[in-house]
Amino acid sequence: MTMHPRTVQITFWPLDWLKPYARNAKTHDAHQIAKIVASMAD
């Protein structure tokens, strides 16, 4: 069997095109966001 490589196309969009999902049940207050940022920095 011969495998053929798949072609992948990546499209870059400007960040200002991103919109929060209105039905997202998960929200974070400023304190939680600060904890997430600190965790990612570690």
C-alpha cells in the first residue's frame, strides 16, 4: 500500500477577528485570570 501525503493549508487571521462565544458557560473573574497567567508563567 502506498501512502500519499496530505496537503494542509494554514490560514492566519488577525487577532481582532476573534470574538468570544456568547454561550460559553465558563467565565473567569480578574482574580482567576491572574492565577491562570501566573500558572502559565511558571
